[in-house]
Amino acid sequence: MRFRLRRTGFALGFIVRSAPALAAAFWGLLLVRALVPAGVVLAVGRLAAAAAAGDGAALARWGGVWLTVLLVERLLTPLSGMVEGNLNERLTARVNRVLMEKMDRFAGLEPFEDAAFYEMVQRLRREASYAPMNLSIFLGQVLQAGMSAVPLLLLVARWGWVFPLALLLSTLPYALAGVRLQRLVWDTVVGTSPEARRMDYATGVALSPELAAETRLLGSGGYWLGFYERNFRVLHARSRAVRRREVAVAGGYFLPSALGLGWTFWSVLRRGVGVGGVVEVTAALHRLQGELALLVDALGMLERSLCYMDELQRFLAARPRIVGGGVRLKPRAPEVVFEEVSFRYPDGRPALERVSLRLEPARSAALVGENGAGKTTLVKLLLRFYDPTEGRILVDGVDLRELDLAAWRRRISGVFQNFGRYALTLEENVRLGELGARRSVQAALERAGAGNLLRRLPEGAATLLSKEFGGTELSGGEWQKVALARAFYRRADLLVFDEPSAALDPRSEAALFARFAELARGRTALLVSHRLASVRRADRIFVLKAGRLVEAGAHGELLARGGEYAELWRLQSERYA
């Protein structure tokens, strides 16, 4: 009970903080609406008594009361709907905001590597459009039905306190069963989340324009349909079992409810309550049955909404593993030293083992090796998306973990293998490189070899990109040039380019690395590439193999040694020969 009260307190506080004025109006209207059923019952009973007694004045008076209550109820319905709709929108927006804000506080990539945590985030995101809304709706229904039931129970209590007690006791088993059932429903949702995500993934593949050519060539449409069906059967079987439980619970409520209601009705009638009393008790029990049924149903549904809020609360309480220090270094080309750095991913996969290397200040370095050698992992450690399992990384002699993380990342510019293709204008795509800066977008595009986009696109820099919102779609190489322009737009002391030419043609690639050498002048630069022809101009080249640093030196030195680098160079050269 304490746990449920704590969850309810968190949910109420969340609603109030989302929109204080709307929440106050919502609760106020609930209170007024809660008094309407008792007012109607009381007025009807008094009208019947006045009619039986032939009291015209009382008929007029109580008829006026009855009409007033009905008109108030009619007026309150649209007004409450308007307030509830506004509150729900504000509440849903706040849930999405706190999800985005909290995820933004995770400086590392651990939320995306922890499968259970990431699944929780996706579940919160999926249900954010209706779970918070349901919370306010069902909480409102519980409060309204509860407040409506109290005066009705007091009316019934006029004929004996045992009657409202009997009605409540006959309702209690159903209420408890409904709460437990909705907890089971939530657990089923949680348990079938992987299947739901796989179904969503299958439909995404089957309907994706990017994958349409390959799925048709391979004839894999039937495979994805079968993939969807297998997961649907698992999810549907669990859902069917829950629905059977819902029917059983509802059926189990009927007998005790009917007994409690029937016993109360006949017991009151045996007391000789007169015509007005008969009408009043009949109306009171009729409305009371409806309010109690609504109350127990809403309590069950509220339990599921509270489960969502409980998961949201646990998400908000999660603490990031990567936390920045307070040291800020002078803005200059930094020296970066890896000292005996090893790293294992959260699932236990080894990625780097005892790597020691030095990125000299204001010099360019390259990182090469076969796929899976650990190149991208080393970059992630340098950007402090992870911390080393062993060893340390020094920046100008200071442990990277002691640096102010936001200040450190502001000093870095780069392009990654999986660069962003944002559904924004061309100008906005570039300005994302340094928000708030007012430098020339055209200059950044020219340096990235994308100046022709300004002249070719229908609205120049104001052209919306990506088909997602009806914009212009670019080729892979054009998107990569936009990503490069974003990197060039940012003023940085450290440049990190991780496979920046994967989608470029040879001519564009050659032009890019000529510009990269110019851009890197006076900065510390790290270029990661599997194309050795593009790294030979680097001042120093580091060769990784199976997570270990096996060679380091200039291009000519490494070729002369005849080691791993020379072998990779020979293999790549033979392809062109």
C-alpha cells in the first residue's frame, strides 16, 4: 500500500508540475461533477414525495433544483472535456521532454548498450502518446467516481449504516482483482516488448524505401512476413490469456455485487419508506452501482498507468556512468596519450588490449587496420563515450576523466561512419556543427566539396532535406559532404574523422583528403580509414590488429619494415593493379 501511495504521489506531482492551473481546474471540475449524481437522486426523491403529498410549492422548488443540476451537468461535460484535453496534451509533452532531457544527460553510450535499459526507454517512448493521458483520465475517473459514491452512500446510510458497508464489501473483491489483473497486463506488455519491437522492425523493413530494391531483388518479403507472424503469435497468445482473465474477473464480480445490491434494496423497502423513499433508494442504488463499477474499473486501469509512471520514475532515477570532472584546459591543439588502455564492451567482448600511443599536438595521425581491429572503439574512448576498462587517457597530462566533459567535446570536431541525415534545411544541417555560431555556411560547404548543392537545390541553403517531411533527398555521397561541412563549420582543436569517405567517389575522396590536410594544419588530427592511400600523408600512422597496436610510424617507414601495414598496402594495391 505504501508503494502504491508513493507511486500515486509521484504521478499527482508530475501532473501538477506539467500544468498547475489546468490541474487545479481539472480537480475543481471533478469535485463539482462528483456532486451531480447525489443531487439528481435527492431531487428525484423529493419530487416523488411532493407529488404523492400533492405539495405544489415543493414540486416547483425541487423541480427547479432537478433542472438546475441537469443543466450544470450538461454544461460541465464539454468544459471538463476541454480542460482534460489541454491537460493531457501538456502532460504528454512533458513526458516526452523529460525522456529527451534525461537521455541527453547520459554523456556516454551505455544506455544504448544495455539491452534491458534501452528496452525500457523504447517502451516509455512508445506509450508516451497515451499512457500519461490515461493516467489523468483514470485518476480523474477514480476521484470523480469516488467523490460521487460518497454522497450516494450517505443517502443510503439514512436507512442504516450496514447498507453502504454491505455494498462496499461486495465491491471490494472485484476492485482488488482488477488491480492485480492490470498489473498482469503491464507485466505482459513488458514481457512481450521484444516481440512488439521485432514486429515493428519487420514492418519497417518491408515498407522501407531504402531497402525496397534489396528486398525485391532477394525476394525476402515472405521471410519478413513470416518473421512478423512468428512474433505476433507469441504476443497474441499472451494477450489472449490476459483477456480471458479479464472476462473471469468481470464474471466473478457479478454474483457478490448482485447479492449486495438486492439485499440492500429489499431490506430498505421492508422498512416502509413511502413513495418518495422508494424512488430515492431505487435511484440511489442505480446510480451507486454505476459509480462503484466505474470506480473499480478505473482503479484497475489506473494501476496500469501507475506502472508506467513507476517505470518512468525508475528511468529518471538512473545515474549515468560517464560523469565529467571540473578541469578545463586552455584552448590549443592538445597532446593526447593512451597509456596501456584496454576496453571490454558491457557484454564482455574485448575490443582493445594494452594500447599505448601518442597523438602529437598540431600534428596529424591516422589509425588503420582491418574491420574489427578496434579503430572505432579507440575513437569512442577518445571522445569519452566510454571509459577504459584498464589504463588511462591523458590530455595535456590530465586524465580525461577529470576534464569538464562538455568543454572537452566542444573542442572536438568530427565525422563518424554513421553520420546524421537530418530532416532539416541544408543550412540547419550545417549549423548543427556549432549551434549559436554565425559563420559562413557557404564556406563550410565549399570546403567539404558541396558548394554545388547551394546552386543546384531549388531553394539553396533553405532547401528542406530528406523525404521524411517532403524535402529533397540527397545521394549517399552528397549526404556525406553535408556531414563534412558540418564538421568544417565547427572550430575545433582536435579533428576526428572516422571513415569520412565511405560514400565518396575517388575524385571526391582525393579532394577531401587534400582539404583535410589543409584543415588539420595547426590542429591535432586523427583520421580513421581502411583505405591506406588516404592516410599516407599523415605524420604518423598507427596500425591496429585484433585490438592491439602492432605498428606505428610514417608511411615510408612502415612500408620499409614489411610488416602488417606493408601487407595491407600490398593487398589494396593489387586490387587497383
